[in-house]
Amino acid sequence: MDEADRQTRSRLMRLFEQQGKQPRHDLGQNFLVDLNLHQLIVKHAALSTADVVLEVGTGTGGLTAQLADHAGHVISVEFDEHVYGHAKHLLAGRNNVTLIHGDALANKSTLAPEVITAIEQSLVKVRAAEQRNYGGLGDAVTDADNPWLMQPAVTTLKLVANLPYNIATPVMSNLIAGDWPWSKMVVTIQYELAERMLAKPGTGDYSALTVWMQSQAELKLIRKLPPGVFWPPPKVDSAVLRVDRSPQLQQQIEQRDWFHAFVRDVFTLRRKQILGVLTQQFSEKTVAERTAHHSAPQPVYTREALSDVLGALQIAPTARPEQLSVAQFVALSNRLAPQPTLTAKA
């Protein structure tokens, strides 16, 4: 990439000045202009030709170009038509980049259809390329014939992006909730959000989002970022956060959709005693309302039955939701989830 095309403060200021425009605060346009941090993000993404990368917030394409140098395919989404035009010019000729102009989200709980299609098509394309390049399916040579034969790497999806603050949570949550073979996220987000995701039980930042993230992945704060590494500088600190998927943790959750809703509902009364919270959540009235919005039958539990469940899991009935560990939430969800052959429990 030409030095003049790098996403620096001076280049961005010149581009916006030429257009007579200002960065849009409503879109969370705080461009990462420290090029060393671009390299740090790419390093922690540990990209290979087997990876499909999703980047939300293309900016002028500086980070996108570096991702494309290492990944099998990059899908980059930019909402602002003006910076999209600059990115399109910079990335022209890169066959392994799909640049999408539009919103990454259809709504708070769903990625945009165009983004979903691009992800699915890119996964197929990259997986096929890996098979061709490294003696995969259909190759006449077997491992027994040639023990030195390289095997194709597993194709995965990685979210690598300077995420706009206003959509960081739904983008990350939706990726975890989906069925795509995602393996890693390396993102810059608001530091306050990173603290919530990394929080410990019993702290003010511990939330349903914390439990949802930590129940399925290993999270690590790579670096806290001051406002000055962005242009224009935001009013708050940011963070580079790495999220590594853990199949071992995910396998412990028997019904992920149920678990997601269960944790969210319980945290609406985070400072109440857990037995009282569960008694309310699983009462006949609440279950009737919940069942009307779910296809799966929802169980009803008496206070006594819930007390027995808590005792079996060694959870004090007087404990508050904000004090329960992630593992306790998983165990409790598994015990209370709808059963295949039962619509209720006494």
C-alpha cells in the first residue's frame, strides 16, 4: 500500500476538508490513525489464507488492506458513502475483498442479509481453495501414500475491526449467537464495554453480556487506548480486546438460545435474591407470557422445586444474580431448560 494511502490523521483531515464534511458522531466515526496499532491488531488476529475476516467499519480502507494481505477473504462493511468511496478506490483490484456499502445489522439481533450472504459465500470459497491447495477432498494421494502431505487448514471466520461504538455489542453478540465457524475476534471497542465483558462476579460491571461472552470464549485485554490514537479523538478511552472461541465451554451449554434468554431475564433483577428471582421467572403467569413468544414449551417450577435445584447445585437461595459465577449460570440454565419430553416440572 502506498504511504499516501495509509489511514493517518493528516490524510483523513485532508479528505474530509476536500469534501467540506466532518466525521459523523452518530456513526461513531473515530478513525484509528496509529499505524502501529493496525499492525498490533493484525498480529493478534493471527490470520492465514484459511480465514474469512469480517470487518465492520471500513473507514478509508487502511486496516482492510493489511487484513487482505494475510487472509483468504475479507468482508468489510462501511455505512458512510463518502469514506466508502475512498475505500473502494484504495481496495480496487483486490480479488479477496468484498466491500459492502450499508448497515452491518438488519436489527439489533440480526446481521444484514447482504453481510450474511457474503459470509456464507466466502466461507465456501475459501474452504474450497484450501482443499485445492493442500491436497484435500478428491485428491488421489492419501496420507498413507505421502506422510509429508500438507492438510488443508480449517476455515474459520474472524471479526477484526475498529468497531463503531454504537453497534459493537450487537455485532459481537450476534456473531457468538450464530452458527458460523467463528474462531476469534480482535476489536477496538469502548474501554467501558471491554470492562463489562471482562468483569468478575460481584462487581458493578458484571452483567448478562459478561456471562454470555465468558460462557463461550476466552477474553483478553490487549491494550488500553487513549483518545489521541483516533481522529477525531473520542471523549472516552478505548481498548483492543481479543476474544478466542472455546468449543469446550460452548459444549457445556445444552441449549444456547434458552441460556441467552435465561441469563438476560435473570439479570433484570440482578440485586434480588436468586430464589425469589427464579420463582417470579418460572411462575405460571410469567411462563404463560413467555410461551406465547416461543415455539418451545416453557417449564413451570414451584418455589420448593427451585429451592431443591439451587441446593443440588450448591447455590445459596439468598445469593444475588450478580454474585453467581458464569459456571453457575450455565449449570442452572441446564437444569431449568425445557426438556424434550416435558412441558413442565413440579
